[in-house]
Amino acid sequence: MTHRSLPREIPPGTAALGMAAILLTLSGCAAVDGIAYGRSSATFENASQLSESGGGAPLWLPADATEITRVSSTRAEDTVSILFRSDEGVAGCEEVPRVSAPTMEIADGPDVYAIDRVALCDDWAVAESDGTYYAWTPAKEADAP
């Protein structure tokens, strides 16, 4: 019976490769989103948490908003999408035909292409489907005369 011994030396770069794999696993999708897609995302349980975050909350966001996801561009200033649930809905906004769509996509958001009208809230367009709201800025609807 022959007994083979394992090499005692670790090939160069193995430790660095292992550490990179660990860091990528620990950092998860956030790092990939930021670098590859130019976006950062955050989730909040309610409107109060979003308001207290560094980015703040739009004034039109309903007080009962929950399950909030905010996705912001890391490349373009003021390009943001927000997904949330609400029973109250948005108030103080004008209903207009939808002419734009979000540039920052959020999974599980309503299909905005199936929605003909949106609420125009300042420079945000807000689409709604079954109590789920998908808001984005900048919105072309705000540019209309």
C-alpha cells in the first residue's frame, strides 16, 4: 500500500482567493448592486424608520406605509424608486396619465407598464396596484405643462 502525502505548501494566491470569496459572501448583493448596477437599496418596516434614515422620506408618503424598499442610484443624483404598502394611499397628489417608468427597478413592484394613470406627487410618479405603491423620481409627468 502506497501512502501519498499532501503538499505542505499552499499555492500562492490561495489565501487571497479564499478571503475574497468570504468577503463577497458576507457583503452579499449590496456590493454587487453598488458596483455593477450603480444602485444602493435599503428596507424599512415603516414610514418613521424611513424618515429617520439619512435619505429621509418624501412628504407625500402615507404615515401608514409599511414594507418599504428604497433603491437609489449611486451614479445619478435624485434618481430614486420606493416600493411600499399602504391602506391610506397618497394624498395631495394629482392623477395624471403615466408617461414615464422607474429607472431603478424593484422586484415585486407592480407592473407600471400595465398602469395608465399615476399620482403626481411633487416630482414623483406613484403607481398603485392592490395596495402596493411604486414611486419613482425623476418623473417625466412633472415636466408636463
